[in-house]
Amino acid sequence: MHQLGLTPQMKSVLDFIIRYTAARGYSPTFQEIADALGIRAKSAVHRRVHALKERGYIDLVPDKNRSIAVLTNVSEAFTLPPATLNKLHKFCLATGENPAAVVADAVLLHLDELALEAAA
């Protein structure tokens, strides 16, 4: 099961970014990611890094080296049942929404509903 649309290739890039940043105090370059993971083309790293950004796992400053910031601690993230993940993926493709933001909004709405029920 993929974590909010996280493919195995994206997970390996994200895991490397987390380990590298924790060990050195700054993020790797795209070339360092490619070299460490045996990816031949920097463009493949570019696609995976930008996919991680779109999914809300990282942020980066365009046109600047070593500007990757991890936004989600993968070890604390959760997985969704396949049917829910499929619905989320379809919704986000149709609307252009960020999956992490959609899940966060849904949780907040549900918690608000539960609070209203408890108060009644």
C-alpha cells in the first residue's frame, strides 16, 4: 500500500533526503541523490522530487541547491486503506488539491462534527 500516493521510487528518494539531511545538517543536491540511489538521469530525480513536493512531503526553493526541506516525518505518517487511497487519488487528480491537505481538512471537519455531537 502506498502512503498518500507515495511510490517506492519516491519513498527511496525521500528516505535518502531524510537520512542525508539528518547526518549533514543540509539537504542533498539532485546529483547527490542520483549518485546515491543509482539513478542515471538527474531528470528522473527532478521528477521524483517535484512529485514529493506536490504530495506535501517536502518543500524546495526553485533554482537553488540544497534547498529541500522535509515537511512530513515519514515514520509518523500513516497509511490509508486502498479504497480510500484510490478515492483520494482520483479527487486530487481531478481538483489539483494536495493529498496531505485534503486529509488534514477531512480530519479537522470530522473532529469539529464530533465536538458538536459531544456538546449536544
